[in-house]
Amino acid sequence: MKHWTKRATGIMLIAALMVFMLAGCSTNTAKEDPKNAENAAQEQATEPEVSEEAASSADDSATVAEPMTFKAIAPEGATTISMVKMIYEQPVLAENVTVDYETLTATDLLASEIMGEKTDFAIVPTNLAIKLYNKGVPYKFASINTHGNLYMVTSLDISTWEDLKGKDIYMIGQGLIPDLIFRYLAKANGLNPDEDFNIIYLAGTTELAPTFLAGKSTISIMPEPVLSVVGTKEVPFKVLFDFQTEFEKATGLEGGFPQAGLMIKNSVAEAYPQVVDAFIGKLAESCTWVNENPEQAGTYVQELDLGLPAPIVAKSMDGLNIWHENAYENKASLENFYQILFEASPDSIGGKLPDEGFYYK
């Protein structure tokens, strides 16, 4: 897990001078009219105190009275790259607001962070978002930012889905999008994923390339930018299937599939809507920026020590399929995808399709 934060401080000299001047004025007034000063003191003593919570509510989140830090997490890979501009540049969302960004190296950490309400913003696989919502987590789904970046590669002389029978297939994300998409496509091509081959799940994306390059796996499902890492090595392989293209063939839907998106904690959305909207706006800006500036995005990733050299990030950008879409405005296509997952495995989305409460509007 990697973690970044920047904090700002200020010097309150002018405020201190004003307090000093006001104190002097108060002393002069007391000397001129002690009775008036006594009455003023009594009125001040009986004036009701305003709680910090009430003050924050009255302010309607236009500014945050005291310094506050929010937390944002994402799994390593395309999801982290989608907001790398935010991580590196630390944009201001509101006065006295900072954000701690963390990238997670294991996908199973996502669910525990959200279920424990330990994060305010989280980029997660789209099926995990609805599954957690259906379990009652107090989060809403705001946007989609990656639209499929999965590829099956092999070092074997095979070319069809039928050729996968009896083989070991390595991948990550058991029960998450990579697993679900592969199982759906296997069934669409006449295979039984529980009987026709052996699926071996690795803990995280950092294990995919070394396992394949060492020859321990001969068939692997890889996301970009891992695929581009493998492409730089002198190991013969080929891309057997582009899952985005295969998904379009199987479903008739265009634009790949909504792979991951942003969840927001309800309490943050309710108390600080302007901070949330600013975060979403900066994320959308980052998604556009990384596509327009792949080399600079790669430099940011490398300098942040995210485990990828700049040239790999730049090379993989086209295959990452990063772009930002408002979830509520695109809920028809999102729910088509959820319907496909539901028919394949109801448990994969928590047993039911999303209702209106799922979306951040």
C-alpha cells in the first residue's frame, strides 16, 4: 500500500493584530462606562454556544472551518493511473481540505476498507460496488472511469476458445470483474468454466508478469499495463483474446464494459457536497489528461514509485480504456452490464439489481 499527502499551513499575523486592537478598544469602553461593560458581559455569558457540527452545516460546505483530511483509495493499475494527476499534483478541493491517496496492491483490501468505512472515496470494480451496496454499506456510486483493459495471453500454439480445455489459466480478482468476464465469455463460447479448465488465482497484478515470464503460467489473463510490461521482455507470446472485443461480440454492446468506478461515502456526500463535486471534477479532468499526456502521466507514475516505468505507462495508455462517465447519466448501459452479471451469477452483484439509492446524483 502506497500513501501520499501534502498539508498546508498559514501564519495568522493579521488576525493576531486584530485581536490585540479589539482588546484595546474593549478596555477603553470599560473605562468610560463600567455599567455598560457589565451588561455586555452578562449578555455574552447567556448567549447560546454554536456547535462545530451546526456551524459546519450552516456553512453548507462552502468552506471547511478547520483543516480536514479525506481518504481516497484505488487498486494498482489502470484505476490508480486514472487519478494519477490528482495524486501527484494534490489539487485544492476546498479551503483547508487535503486528500490522502493510497494505492492497494491486493484486491481483497478494497472490500474491507469500504465495509469498515475507512475511506471517503474508492475506485472499485463495478460489480463490487453494487455487491457492497446491496450489503448495506453507506456509499453511493458516482462515476465509471475504466472500461475494460483485460487480455488473455499465451505462450502456447493455440488460437480458439476450444483450445483452452484442460489448461491452467492464471488470473487475479476471484469473484471480481476479470473472473466474471472470463466466465461469461467462456460460457458464451460453449465452455464450462468449472469443468473445462483449471483457474488459478494470484493475489495481485504484481504477480502476473513474473509468473508468466518465468514460465510458471502459459495462459494468463492480464490487464494493461501488465501486458505492456510483458511485451518488453524477450519471451515469445501472443494476445489470444481481447476481452473488450470478445464482450462486444457476445453481447452486441459497444464500448467494452464498465470495469471500475468511483464510490463515495454517504456521510461525506451529505456534509460536504462541494468537496465531493470538486473531487469528481478533478477525477474527470485526470482521466482526460492521462490520455492527452501519456508520457507525462508515465513520469508521474514513475516518480510516485507505483512500480511502472514511464515508457510502459505511455505505451499501455490506448489499452487502458480510461475515460470518465457519470454513473447516473449512464445507468442504462451500466444496468445492462449488471443484468448480464446477474444472469450469470446473482451472487456476483449481491443478489439484486441497483435501485435509485445506489447512484450519487
